[in-house]
Amino acid sequence: MIVLVLLAHVLATHVLPAKKLLTREILFCVLAWVLMGLWNPSAALILAIAHALIEVARWVANAFRATADGSSGAARYGLCVFVIAEAVHGGCLYGLLSVMEGSWLFRTSSMPWWAGDGGRMGPTLTTISIGVLGYLVLIWMGSSIIRLGIAPFEQQVMANREETGRGLGLRDAGRVIGWLESSVIYVLVLSGNTAGVGFLIAAKSIFRFGELKDSQNRKEAEYFLIGTLMSFAWSLAVASVVTWAVG
């Protein structure tokens, strides 16, 4: 069941994020209740309250850092705050769900709609749930992690573009390319064709090799290579964890 609750978290917080915290937490509560198999609405409500408290703490941490360190605060500390918040979310949801599943307060005669023999989720649905959760974490959480990771270098790149007079390129093209790269790596690792990842890295490196030798474009080339390697590392890590979980 923890996989389905984490799936609700990723959907409400990253895939379908609402601007207002209350709307986001209501969405999480509904998604958690539905994905938990309409098991117990009070359990979903408690999870949503804990989820909201962590989100408030995340907002306060980001606001404090930005105020204390100026405009560079989010770029410098944002990644750390993001990783800590997501780790706390996972640990808190897992701990609360474990306690509630074993508590008499949350016992009910109804069974989750997805329950199979013994009231547990079947192996096929479990595998699908883990695969979908892994892909959403890969794409949507990965985008945030990589964006925060390369943010400290963004100012240098923008200044270099102004000096050289280079354009910005297609709007959102980098994000789409990153999603496609991550998707390809995810499929290759899950299918056992890890050798193909090496060819993908080599092709991307060759594509930018010429710009590394050009003094005017070197900063921008290094910026994109840092983002690419971070994307590859994140994709390999997520795909490896999913492979281990379903294996």
C-alpha cells in the first residue's frame, strides 16, 4: 500500500501541483483514499494532515533561505531542501501507514478494491504500480532535482549568452529532450539492455565535444553536459531501484 500512497504524493505534489496548498492537500487526500482502495477515509485524512505539515515546513525553509541569502538562496539551498523534504515525506508516510494498518482504530470490514487473495495486492498490479511510480519520480521529480542542481551555473551561462550574442534556442526544448533521454534510459535498464545507455552517453558527449574546444561556447557546453550527466545518473539510479523492487 505504501507504493500507492507514494504515487498519490507524486501525483499531487509534482505531476498535478496546485498553486494553493489547501487545494494540493485536498487532491492528495482524495488520491490517497482512492489509490488505497477506498479503504479508510480517516486514514487518508491523517496522511494528508502530515503531508501538509511537511509542505508548510518546506515552504518556510525555502522562504527563510531566500530571505537570508538573497536571490541566490533558492539556487544554493533549494536542492538540499527538496531532497530532505522528499525523504521526510517518504519516511513519514511509510511510518504512519505502518502504524495505521496495525491499529484497531483503522480496522474495517471493507477491503480495498484492488485486494486479491489474503487482502493483498496481486503481483501484476504491484509491478505495474512500482513501474508507474518509478517513471513519475524519474520524470517529474527528476526535472526539479536537475533544475535545482544546475541553477548555480545558470547566471554564468546567461551572462555568456549576452556577451556572445547567442540565442536561447527553442522554448522548453531542453526539458523535452531530458524527458526523452530519461525515458529511453528507463526502458533500456528495465529491459536489461544497459549497454545501450553507454551509446547514448557517447552520442551526447560527441554532440557537445566541438563546443568544449570553442572558448566562446565552452561555458554553455559545460552547463549542458553537467545537466546531461545529472540526468543520466538520476535515470540510472531510479531505473536500478525499480528493477530491484520488481525483481
